Amino acid sequence: MPERFGPHLAHRQSYARSVRVRPMERAGLFGQRLDGTEFPLGDQPEPDRGRGRVLVAAAIRDVGDRKRVEAELTVTREGRDRANQAKSRFLARLVMICVSQCRPLSLLNGTLRRYVADPDALQMLAHQEQAIDGMTRLLNTCSTSASSSPGPSSQIRATFALAELFEELRLEFQGVAASKGLTFKVTPLRR
């Protein structure tokens, strides 16, 4: 035992008066090697109350490597948590900015619909409106996800109508496909 812990004999005598299993590692004890260097001590005395007397066996081990790894993991975990919080704040701000940009697009689209009479142009504006609405819903979902800050292993479960999603996709991409000479078709599954 390093000298700074005082006479170890007194500790042993104190333990002998109140025998119980107690991990010494929590007491912040250190052992001392023959070369004088110290190491964090892991020691768990195991009392044996056999044959009318108490015998105590203790295995002393160097727990320095484990303590260094625990400290590194704590620092790494804290750093990762701070980085995740910063990413969540950044995502939340980015989503707010994008949502605020969708509003003027939607208003502009509505204004154009009042001034345009051409059926093809009105159909394009309708597709554009659906795309803006879809983007706004997606951004609102991202905003909700960012504010709830799920951890890396968390899952977000949602129930939605798959047929409606595919119908929105059809309406959104049908015009794009037609402009390239393609047909975009969604066929619902029947049970």
C-alpha cells in the first residue's frame, strides 16, 4: 500500500471488526508496485466464517486500464451527445427556414392560378401545388422528428395510407414522365 494511505494494518483491523463483502475499488484505494509506481486497486475481500473463526481472502488487481477505457468512453459518449444535439438544433433551424420558404411558393402558386387560363398551365400549377404541399408535410415531419430528438437506436413509427402516398407520387411524377415520353402508372394491390 502507498504510504499516503497510512498503515494498512489499521484498515485490516477495522475490517475484521465489521466483516462484510465490500469492493475496495469504490474506496479509491491504490496499490504500489515494487518500483514505487501506483495503480488503481480492485480488491473485493471475501469473508469465510467457517469453523468458528473468520478467514478473509482478497484478490488484488490493477484496474487502471479499465478505468482509462471507462473515462474515454464517458468523454466519447458526452462528445457524441453534444454532436447529436448540435445536429438536431441545426436540422430544426434548417427545417424552419425551408418551411418558411415553402409558404411564399404556395402563395405565389395560388396567385398564378387566378391569372392563368390555359388548361395545361393550370395542370402544371396543380402539380406544383401538390409538390409544395408534399414538401411542406415532409419538412413538418422532419421538424417533429428533430424536436423529439430520438437517439441513434430509436425508431419512429407512423401509420399512413400507402395508397394515398402512391397517388401523390403518381400526380407529382406523371407530368415529368409525360414530358420525357414515358407513362407513370401506379397499380394498387388487391387482396
